[in-house]
Amino acid sequence: MIDETVEEIQEMQTHSSSVVAVRATRALEELLEREFATVEEYVRDLERNGSVLRRANPSHASLQNAVRAVVEAVADADPDSVAEAKKLTQERIDAVISRVESAKQRAAENAVDSLEDSATLLTHDYSSTIIEALEQAVEAGKTFDVYVTEARPRYIGRKTARTLADLEGVEPTLITDSAHGHYLPECDRVIVGMDCIVDDTLYNRVGTFPIAATAAQLEVPVTVLGAASKIVTEGFVFENEHRPGSEVMPEPAEGFGVANPNYDATPVELLESVITDDGRETF
């Protein structure tokens, strides 16, 4: 399970950072089925596998924090037996996952008031928290038109568009990434998720920065939605990931290189607000 989860994270088959954090944390349950002669042996294996999972994507602050919270809690507790260590591991896994999932729900709840009825929105990439917020807003009787960028090169926006198409009250339209400037004048708000915010910089799927910059020029407010745990003040250095060039162009590149960064950096000064489970912060 751990090896499969690492591979899944590296291949980005799971696109939401909160889901990635839950999957990575849940993968540690594999160790509960193994036999260990001593507590020390168990803790070493827990730490080793925790490091393997965290290295699968160093850019995911939520993944880093979730896995580290489980490993450090068990190691610091200095349990007397392997059974006690496993019991504590399961308790911490359940607590961390519950915190991640409840944070997403509360952030979505806090966003509903900022989503005006009959608004035209633009979103980028795929965010399960944004999906949750729109679901809750629709349940409250609101309706929306939503422009969804493709989020090339893996076209993650198509997943967003398909998901929103199933929501009664939401009319999604899929657009190319480069068309955002054409459609932004029609929009009341841009709403995007976040991988993390570190030192007054939003890191999110590549393409977020030009959307936010264009929106600022056109005076369209940009709202970022996500868990407060993704706002990091210390102990984390963001590491961008560069995906294979074959995702951009499958045929061999002859005489030129192909660059494929996964994330870009957006100054928070371009944002109107950040909404988390702790509430709404404006800039």
C-alpha cells in the first residue's frame, strides 16, 4: 500500500492536495499488519516509511504536515510495547485524517457567503474544497456560471468541469488556459485552491499566477480557498516539481528542450481574500 501510494502521488493520479494528505497518512496503516520484535524497530520503520511518503511530493505542505504529525506523535510518546505503538499510530492516523477532512468542510462553509447568487466565476485546476463550497452554495439555493480552465498539460480542469456538470444550479464551461483573459471581464470572481501559502506567496498549479495577475489588472477579485494548515509560517521550504516533458509533447524533442513545472508562485498582494477553516482574511 505504501509503495502504491507513493507511485500514485508521484504520478498525480490524485489531484487534490487534501486527498493526497489523507491517502499518504492512511498508507501508514500498512505497518500495523507487520510483525516487529521491538518498539524501536517499529518506530524506525514508521519513520523510514513516513520519509518515503513525504519525499513522494515535497511540495505538498498538507502531506508533509499530516504524515509528520503521525510519526512524531508516536516517536515522542515513547510507547512501552509494539502493541501500544500500533494503537497510538492508528489513533493519530484517524485524528489527522479527521482534522484534514473537517478543515476542508469548514473552509467550504466559510466560503459560501462570499459566493454571490447568480455570479459568474472562473476557476483553475481541481480543488475538492472548491467543489465542496459550490455544492454547499447550490444547496443553499444559489446558482453559478463557472469558467473552468483546462489546466494543461494533464487537463485536470476537465475533471472539474465534469464534476460541476453534475451539480444542478451550476453551468460550467471548459476553456483553454490561455483564454482566461478573454473571459475574465465577464467574471465576478476568480476562485482557486492552494497547494500552500509560504512567506506571502501562494503556490498552486502552474497557470494560477497569470490568471491572478490578469484578474488584478481587470479588477476581478481573486479568492483562494483551502485549509489553514496549508498556510505555513516556518519549518517548510517549498520545492517545485518539474514533470516529464513528454506530458507536454509526447513525440521526441529534437534540438530543443521542454519545460513542465507543476506549480507557480503568486504574490498574495494579487489576492482579494483567502478563506480557510479559520475564517476569511482579506488583503
